[in-house]
Amino acid sequence: MAPTTIAHTSSKTVLNVMLLIFSMVLCFQLQSTEAQSGFLLKEEVDALNEIAGELGKKDWNFSLNPCDGNSNWNTSKRVDMPLYNNSIICNCSFPGGVCHVEKLFLKGQDLQGVLPPSLAKLPYIKTIDLTRNYLSGTIPPEWASTKLEYLSVIVNQLSGPIPGYLGNLKTLVYMSLENNMFNGIVPAELGKLVNLENLILSVNNLTGQLPMELNNLTKLTELRLSSNNFTGNLPDFSNWKNLQKLELQASGFQGPIPSSISVLENLMELRISDLNGSASEFPLLRDMTSMNKLMLRSCNLFGKIPDYIANMTTLKILDLSFNKLKGEIPDLVGLAHLETMYLTSNSLSGLLPEWIMGRDPKYQIDLSYNNLSENSEPSTCRETLNLFRSFSGGKKLDLGKCLGSCSKDYYSLHINCGGKSTIAGNKVFEADEGSMGAAKFVPLKENWGSSSSGVFWDVNTSMVDYTANNVSVLRVNDSELYTTARLSPLSFSYYGRCLANGNYTVTLHFAEIILRDNRSFQSLGKRMFDVYIQDEQKLKDFDIEKEAQGVDKFVKEEYKGVVVKDGILEIRLHYSGKGSTAVPKRGTYGPLISAISVESEFNPPSKGKKKILIAVGTMASSLLVVVTILGFAWRRWHSRHKISREQELRGLDLKTGLFAYKQIKAATDNFSAMNKIGEGGFGAVYKGTLLDGTLIAVKQLSPKSKQGNREFVNEIGMISGLLHPNLVRLYGCCIEGNQLFLVYEYMENNNLARALFGPEDLQLELDWSTRQKLCVGVAKGLSFLHDKSALKIVHRDIKTNNILLDKELNPKISDFGLAKLVEEEHTHISTRVAGTIGYMAPEYALWGYLTYKADVYSFGIVALEIVAGKSNMAYRPSDDYVCLLDWALVLQKRGSLLELVDPRLGSNFDEEEALRMIKVALLCTNPSPALRPTMSTALSMLEGHITIQEFNSDPDVYNDGLKLQGLRDKYDELQFSSAEAQLVSTSCDTKESSALSSRIERQV
């Protein structure tokens, strides 16, 4: 070979080697770069996409890498939302730069979907935290197949029983279901969670006794069961020796506290309150020397406070209030860390200890409502030492020496709690702007003052926490009274003194200004408290929002004939441990009051009366001048700044969007006939498209409704808060002039009536599995409306026309609650009952007797129609039968129920499911409402969870079709009321038919 050729070959070889090395280096660098950020497998990206859809989360950007820490996927806290957390934590230590999602934090985002079954598609998921959202439904069974270690769904609206299949999550270490709507008993299957260390079930509707199987949870370090409705005695604590935190406030359990509590030597926090049952001695806590928070409140404890409390050297909070403890206060001077101590409302006696009098004023001590010796009563009031009614000396309402003497008698008292001085109803309400606190006895004026006890647990309490300020615009009379309010985590009293003895009328003003009623986790709280006047309980478990029928609405509680002796009147509000403590944020609870008004029911002496009349006359004159000036100024201003009702409505705290009429008009192409998709009893329905491409259905309501705009908005606001996969979602409303519109999500497949038995070219081919899904879905939606939603609703007009179908043929109930929004003259029949012929329960049609069972009857008719593919009223196999239900009863009597199945299905259906559906339908259409199942029971039967009761009516109950048809003809001739005609059209009960027959015969 020539030298030139050899040289050329060598050069080419060297070049190839260099290129190979360069490629390898480049590839290595690319792999190294990719490994630094990591990448998520497509399967997990797809799973996240599904999870977002199920949760209703719309702000994830899937064009970005979820695992590289970008702000789209990871925001632990926002300045405007301190409870917000949007984080995905990945583990990218796997070979090849592959990442897997291990932790998912979606906190404080008001997500409005359901707990995502697709979470199970993340094979490495260990943590799911969905705290403070608006999620409904229950915990999906798919989660039981994961390896979750941390599960938190605090503050949502999850409902139903706690699923037993959670017991399969053997890897679970932490589980908190706090502040939801779970009901029923705690499932025994939770005893399988042998690795569980934290179990938090507080603030639900749990009942019954704790299962013995929970004794298997020997690793528990935290157990919280507060604010439930458990029954029976407190559990045995023997097997939970590792407990460090135990909370059982207002749990429903009965005392006494069992002796087994003594084995919990590792306890650092013990909170037991509001025990039912008999009184008992102080429990043995001698060996709990690591205790730093101890509450035994309202536990019916008697005897002395044990001296060994002094050995709990790390104790910061001690609350032994509202018991029957006697004797002297022990020497606790060695508790250097003791910040707050509540011995409120006991029967403690003896001298006021020197160690308390000499303690640093920064520490809060409350000894109010006791029986200490008057010899040690100080002559001055100290703000952080509450001695209100501590030295009774046998006088039940003596308030103490530090208040001084009265200069005159008073005959009225008006206080704007927590607010400035204001005039309301021609009365001057005095300012109450002084500070309250953890243990304060504050004589604000000569004739009145206040006493405050308690610290908000689980948060750092400051003075501002004892005053509530409303951030919404209040559109009520005397709104200044409800702009602020006083609240307390335990108990607080307002007292009036120097009052002339006699009878008084006491009016208490309340408004819920902290909780919201929008579609947000801030609406998921409940405030409950007790009210006492002159030591007599007037209100128990008082719920302002419930009594006022909403937030930012006032309610007044008036009490006449309140007797004042010794010149003293006392009003006390007390928190008994019930309700939520984490909404809208942790540490929000306790009694709340907006204003107090006290008026004598007798005339003052003449001299005093003259002075009062002069004062009132002067005030009235001044008010008249002020009102005249303000009225003139208002007229001038209003002529230039007239605000429409529609603009005013936009200031309301709505749970729906408020659409402009021009938006609705543009979306529907000026209500084009081409866009009209239906006509119902409430008005026409149009398809529309918003500017962002969202498809909507616009329902036009009658403009003749007598209901005011505000009531209309409040009503649909409540309805819009009901979110469930089987309820049509309400996007918002439009109110302009006489125009009333509701804006719903658009349902691609119209309604079930059209799909089953509409015009032939519009019918859908519904196979059996789809029909089963439809029936179960309708049952779930109704069960939610009846039992599981915060706002319980009887639909009153369940029919196939009101079951809408989305693009996946999922059924969604529409028009729920609409019967409340329109006049009765616009209901579907010309009587005072709302409903549709062929679907109405007999008792409702004939007597107007409305319960949830009326919906159950209508559901039974719908279920029959789904099976048969026929309309209840349009189907008559012969002249002998009035309706589909009539034919079904005859087939039941013959033992051939499967003849009812839609012949279009042929043999392609599940016989067992079909028989089950028909039998459930017949149960639901029982003529007696008492014999119909509830919707939740009917749902369980449909799903095969419980056995179906047989429909065992007497054969004589089955109506004779010819006879009933004859009665119907007679009715038409005699023009009976439509309600009675409705009964003939819907009922297949010959007893009722016989009754009507007798009436006809009498008429004839």
C-alpha cells in the first residue's frame, strides 16, 4: 500500500475516534443535565392530569416539568393566602434521571371536585395533603392499594361513613379527617393500621363507641376525637402508652375518666372537656411530668386540686375550669413556665394565695366564679388577674371591691360589643373598644364592664383575636352594630351594675361575621355556644348562622321579665367544646356577640323620668337636625350617583358568578331560536357560548316572580354551593330589570327523557351498563341532596326531563331547589304543589304532604322508565292498564318482572341487576311513604351492598286497571281538583282509589 493511502486511512481513523469520543461526551453531558432536573414518566404525568380533572384544579401547566421546582408546580405560601400550598415533591434519585412523585400538597385552594381515584396511578406516592379545600364525596377505594404514609383532608365536605377499606393502608403513619361530614361509627378495620402514629377524627358526626380493634394501634402518639357524638364511656387507654397528645373535647363520651389514663406517662398534651355522666375525683396524673398543656374542663371533677401538679415543671397552660373542685389553691409557684391558668367556675375557697398576687403580670390567671375569702380581696383590679365573682361571700352576683360605689341608678344599658359608639333605633349604643384578653376583668364604665376567660389553643393568641371585624359590606338595618363583635375561646361575661331593681327586657344581637357562606372552605365551619342570663341558661348549642339563616345576617334574641336584684345584671356566653376550630383558620371558635340592649319594664321615679325625658328630647332634636341635613345631602348626592340594583347586587358575597345581560345576550346570539334547546315549567333554555369558549345552558325564569332580587341571589347562592358529580353545576345568574336568568354547565346529550323515549331520531342507544350507571347516578345525586349536603333539599320534581346527560352520559339532576325561586303559579300543575303528573307521590299530590319520600317515589318511577325505555304515562300495553307502574305491578304479581325490560336490549342485559333495579323501583313507589326506603338505602340496594326487601303488598292493593281508568273518566267528567286527578294518574293503590270512588259515587 502506498504511503499516501496509509496516511489517509490513519487520519480517517483518528477522526472517527475523535467524533466517537465527542459524541460520548456530549451524550454524557446531556444525560447529566437531564438527571440534574430529572424527568417524570409519561404515565405519572398522565396521572397528574387525571388528578387535576378530578380535583377541579385548572392551573397546572403540563408543558413544564413538575419535578424541577418551577413556580407553576411549587408554591409553598402566597402572601395573600398564608394557608396556601401548591407543591409536588419528586424523588429523582432513580437511575437514568427518572423521577417519581412522592408528595402532593394542595392546601387552601378551594378545589371543588372530589378526592382523586387517580392518585393510585402514582406508584410511589407517600403523602397527600388536601387541607382546606371544598372537596365532596368520600375517600376513593383505589387509595387502599397505595403505600400512603401521610393522609390529610382537614376542612373539606367529605361525607358518608369512614370507609373500612382504609384499614388496608398498612403503611399509613398519619391520618387526619378533621372537620368534614363523616358519619356513623369508626370502622373496626382501622385497627389494622398498626403503623399509625397520628389519628385525628375531630369535628365530624361520628357516633357509637370506639371499636376494641383500635387497641391494636400501639404506636399512636396523637389521638384527637373532639366534637363528635360518640356514646358510652371513655375508652380504655392501657394499650396507648406512647401517646403524647390526647384530645377529647365535647366528644360525646361519658365520664368518669378511667384510671387507665395513669399509664400515659409520655403525655405532653391532655385535653378532655364536656364529659357527660356522674361526678368523679381528679384522675391520677402523677407520673406525667412532661406535661406542658393540661385541660380537664367541665369533667364533673370534685375534690381538691392535687399538689403533684407542681411537679409538672414544663407546664404552660392549666385549665381546670367548670368543675366542682373545692379547697384551697395549691402552691404552684415553682411552675416557672406557667403562662395561663384557668380555675374558673369551681368552688375553691380560702385566701387568695400570695404567689398569685406576686406573680409577674404578663402571666394570665383566671379565678373567676369561685368562693375565695373576702379577707384577701384586693381593692384594685388587675387586668391579667380575673377575680370576677371570685369572692361571693354568699352573694351570688357580688362583683368585688375594685368597682367602687354607684353614683346613681340606671334604667337601661346599650353596648356595641367591640365597636365604637353608634346610634341604632334611636338608642345610643356605647363604645366597647377596650381590650379583652385571656384573663381580664375590665370595669369599662361605672355601670357596666366585662370579664373574659380563655386562650385560643393551637395558635399564638393576641389581644386582637378577642374582637371580630367584618370585612363584607353589610346591607342590613343598623349595620354599625354588626360590623364588630366580641368573642372568646372559653367564656366571657358582660355585667350591668347600678341598675334599679326590677324587671328588664334584655335583647342580644348576633351576626356571624367570621364564617363565610361562599363556595369556599371558609364556609365549612360551625360555631356553637351557650348563653346564660342571671345564671340561667337561655340558649344551648346556639348557632348564629343557622338561626339567622346565613352569615352577615342579624338575629335578635329577646328576653322579657329578667329580674335584677342588688343592682346587678349578668350576661354570660360559654363555649362548650362543640363546632369547628380550624375554619377559616386554626384557632377560630367560641361565642360571639355583636350588641346588647337592656331596658327597664317599669317607669323610673318622676325626677329621674324628667331628666330622661329632657335627655331624650335633646337627643331627638339633635337627631332630627342631623337627619334633616343628611337627608338633604343624600338627595343631592343620589341624584348624581344613582346606583342600580344590579350594581348593588355585585357587592354581595355571592357563591356564583354574576353575569351581565349583554353577556347572556351575546352568548345565546340574542336568544336565537337555533340555540333554544328546551322549554320547562320555569322557562325557556338556550345554549350559549362565552367569549372564552365555555359552553353554557341559560335558563330564563319568569319575570313575574314576586321574590326580591336579594332573596333570589341568596337562594341561588345556597343552591350553587351544592357540588356533586350527579348535580348540574350552576355557574351563576343574571339579574337586570325584570330579566332573571340562571347559567348552568352545558349538557351535551340533553335529557334522559329524550334519550329513552323522545323522537326516534333523537333517541340514544343505551346499553344495559349505561342504564345501570344512569340509575345509580340519579340515586347518588338524590342521596346527596337528602342526607349529605349542608343544605338539605327535597327536589319535588324528579323526572326524566330533569335528568340531564353530559358527553359521557353521566346523569346530572337539574332544577334542584328551583321550586323555591319562582311563584307557585309557575309550578307544573295549577295547584299549590309542585311536580309533574306521572311522577308525584300520592300523599303529596292529594294532601300536599311533602317529605324526602316524595322524591323517593319519583325516583322509583324514573328507575322503571330506565329499565323499560318507556314513559310511565305514555305506556299502556292495553286499555286495562293506566301506566307503566300499573303494568309493573301486574308483572310482579305474575312473577315475570323481566318482561318489563326494554325489548330493544334483547338478551344483552344483566338479569340480576335488572331484577334488582325493578324491585328497588317497586319499593320506592310503595303507596305508603313510611314503607319506602330512604334514598341512601335505595342506593345501597341498587349497588348490591344490602339485601333488597321484597315488595310484599297485599294483592288487593294492585289496582284494577279498568276500574281505575273508569274512575279517571269519571273525574274528567266531574272536573275534580287537579291534585285529586294527579292521584288517579300516579297512584296504583286501590285503597286510595276506593276512597276516590266513594267520593265520585257521592257526587254522581
